[in-house]
Amino acid sequence: MSAKTHKRLCKAKSSRTGKPCKKAPINGGTVCDRHGGRAPQVKKAAENRIKEYVAQMVDPDRVLQEVARLAFSDIRQAFDEKGALKDKHDWPDELAAAVSSTKSRRVNLDAADGHTDLVTELKVWDKPKNLETLCKHLGLLTERVEVTLKDELENRIKSGRDRIARAKHGNGQPRA
């Protein structure tokens, strides 16, 4: 059974022939660029439709749960008691979500034995980055920027402020 792909088409019809336009509409819109898709109000409505769609699809609580799943994943769940890799269909959902890709290949690990072994490489999503994201969200981690000024820069800023103050008071002398 093959999946049919539905191609969206412009809703406009030709004024000459009455046949429907065969061009694709602008993203989020119903008409192509030739049938009003360039108009600012049409672009704005299309942009709003996309924003509404994304807002409905992306739930902040679910995003936070996914970040937590990745942050607290445990790669040991991929292996059985003997240290052999379990079939990926037997992995718990938390582990499956944490694995970004798998790559299997046959290699000869021991040249003396004369046979090839199956080696599977697991790549997991960036756990430290997800822990950092989670900690920032929970307020457990704040970034701090430390700025130190050199004396010369401080003096230049002070003299600039003094010039501004003299100019405001019109007497050419800084206020006491």
C-alpha cells in the first residue's frame, strides 16, 4: 500500500480559462505569489496561521519532559546482564528517545580468528546540554558575566561624563 502525497495547490482560478492554478500556495497561505500571495495582508495571515499551528503542536510541558528524558537517560539499559546489546525494540522508551542514531557494521576484530564480528555504534543526544537546559529552566543554573574595566577606560568614561555635565550647566566647570 503506497502513501499518496497530497500536493497543495493555489485556490485561485484563471480568469481566462476558469481552470484552477497549478502553482503551490505560499507557506501557510491558500494562494500562490501570482494570485495575491505577495500582498502584505496575505503574508501576515499566512504567518499567523503558521504560528497558530506551531503553538498547537508544541506543548511547553511536553518539551520539558523530553529534555528531562534525555538528561536522565541511562545507556546501561541498552545492554543485557552479560553486556550484549539488546535488540532496539526491547529498549525502554526513555533510552530509545535518548539514542540519536545507531550504526552497525561487520569488522574483523581479531585477525587471528578469521571471522567478522558485528559492531554496533550507539550515538546519544547531548546529555550535558540537556541537563544544562533543564537546570536553567528550573532556575538551578544562571549564567554570570564578569566585566573588569581597565583604569584607562574608567578615566575616559569619567571625563566624558564630566564634559556632558559641563555642557548641561554651561559654565565649563564640573558641578561639585
